[in-house]
Amino acid sequence: MAAEDSYDRLDDDDYPAYSMGRAAEMLGTTQGFLRAIGEARLITPLRSAGGHRRYSRYQLRIAARARELVDRGTPIDAACRIIILEDQLEEAQRINAEFRRAASRHTASI
């Protein structure tokens, strides 16, 4: 891999750049918390060649949201479900907006 390709990954939110220990440290939580949200299928870390969990910046943002909810007293399974539902709602709203734009273009062309 060329050095240029490696530097391009620095801006990639999906690149699994963080070890479990570093991710836990950055979030101010435990590795057990990261395992728990993985078991709840909120995030699925990629694995290094040696089998170690690796997290992306995008996954860390999701984990941070889960931590906020848990810190407020929400059980971890419920926090994970809330975040999944929020994500599904956001996607549905995006799709609906696309349909509305397409419908208004269609109506305008009639």
C-alpha cells in the first residue's frame, strides 16, 4: 500500500483504526462496555489479522451515544435498541424526503 493510500484513510470514518483499549480510553469507559454493545449488536468491530477488535470513528460515535444513555440510567440493551431505532427513523426520513422530491419533480413536469 502506498503512503498516499494510508494517509487517505486518516479521513475515513469507517476505517477501523482504534484498538479496544484505545477506544475504551477515548470514550472513558471499559472494554467490557464495548464488548456488551457488540454483543447487543449495536456495533460490530472489525478484527485485525491477529483477531483483535478494531473500531472506526463512526463506531466510536455510536458507542459514545450509548454511553450517554447508560450514564443517564438507561439499561444497556435498551440504550442499544434506542440507538438502532433512531438510526432506522433517520434512514426512513431520508427515504421519504427523496420520494417527496421525486414526486414534486414528477408533478412539476406534468
